[in-house]
Amino acid sequence: MVAGQVRAFVQRHPVVRHATRRIRIRLPVSLGGIDPERVPPRVRRFDLPLPRRAGAPRTGPDALCVRTPGDLWTPGRLHARGLPGYRPEALACFLAVLEHARPGAVLDVGANVGVYAALAAARTRRRVFAFEPAPRAARAARAIAADNGLNMDVVELALSNHSGSGLLRLSPDDASNSLLPGAGPAAGRVTVPVRPLSHWREEAGVLPSVVKISACASEPDVVSGSLEVLRRFRPWVLCEVRPGYGIGQRLTALLEPLDYHWYRVSGRPPYSPQPSISEGTSRRGGMWLFAPTPAPEGLWASAEAWRAAIDDCR
């Protein structure tokens, strides 16, 4: 218990965490020392090249100026590998959907530092909202939006199927924070506000057109709290489906009455409609596209063109 409390305290306080690492690099491995080459910088700064599809309207910057705490996993991955090393199939499908969906807002649920939200804000003129309850990740997303002049609102809120508060379990790298007990190792916990998307939308007066959901095994709860939005506004949904929690079956049961069509986003498009939503085998699972209509003509060609543009960002 004491060891866990110490880890949680270190995780919550960046200055303490950085000082702890500086001490550990001076210790031998047998005493808990770490390799200095593996210690992240206190602040990570880099430019992230953004894709431009041939023939698409020229909007937004060519690259994002990224300035985040050095130990966040997602910026570290982007710094090392760029967008081609960060779910390029899902990003390409997301950008293609933005071109084909009706006018309306983009909601990035479980945004972390806001990769999808920032892309939407940089390559469209839609209203963009990034929902991220973890304080450090939300601050990083807000800094990226401000540093790059993006029209992107960061909402520090966890979306689920009820209103109130919840205990968010913070992962050691801030990449897999979850409201679900047992969804992964927790380095700390923080109480966060929780609301259904349908309630938030009604108060905000937003008309959703595209929704991306990545909630670390809580995706069915997010969809359950969004059913009124899905019925009324029929947004396109890009959703992460992780293995081991029965997520695919629960999502299928929720979406079947709404006459949605689902496509597994894996490999190169075109993607075929599937009879049910299944779970992937990797730890992080896979992304699925939930479409309010069968895929329109040109969607997969657009996704392939965006994938080529993302590959050029190496």
C-alpha cells in the first residue's frame, strides 16, 4: 500500500517525477537505477508534419508545433515515428470521413493529447471538441491547440452512461487511463466529472457529425450514453475495440437497433461491411468505423489517398 501511494504521488507531480529519475540514473541497476538514454526530457518539443491529400483544399498548417511533458507516451511515439507510426489506417479513415460526412461538429472522445482533434481542426473548418478527463493530457492538448492557433475546444470531462463523478485510473504513461476497474496498471487515481454525451450535447447545442471514441475499454458505456445523439443526428463513429471485455458484443447489441453499418479498419481500404463487431487480438485492439449509411462512393479512395499522404509524413 505504501509503495503504491508513493508511486501515485510521484506520478501526480511532474517535478518530483523528474527529480526521481535524475537520482535513479546515478544508481546501479541492482539498486533500481535506469539507463540515462531511456530517461525522457522534462519537456518534449518538436514539429509534427501533417498530411495533405492531393487535390484537397489547402487549409491549416503544414506541421504542428508540439510542446508537452516529456514522459507522455503519445507525444513520444509521434516524436519518434510521426503520424505513419501512429495508427495510420485509422487516421486516414478519419480524414476521409471528415470529407464525406454532412456539416457538423467533430467530437474526439478520449482525446489524450488530441491527435485526431488537432487533425480535424487543421484540415477542416468544422467545430472540434476534444474530451479528455486526465489533467496532464488535457493540459497538453490545450497547449497544442493554443500554440498552433487551432479552433479546438478541450473539455475536461469523461463521457459515459451516467452523470456524476468517477475514479479515473491513471496509467504510468498517461496513454491508457480508464474508468473501468482492472483495465490496466494504475499509477494513480483522480476523481473526474462524468456525463453522457447526449446530456452534454443538449446543453452545448452542438450538432455532431463525426465522433471518434477511444475510452480504454469503456467504449460501450460511451455509446450507451450517446444513443439519443446517434438516433437523432446519425454521426459517423470511429471507435476503438479492445479484446477481453466483451466490447464487440456489447457494441453490436447497442448499435443493431439503430441500423448502423460497421467496418473493421485494418490494412488498406476498401473495407467490407461486417455482420458483427468483433474484438482484435492485439493489446490495444483495433479501430472500427460505424457508418449511418453504407460507405458512399469515393470514401475508400479518399481514405487510400489520405493514407498515402500520411506515409509521406515520414
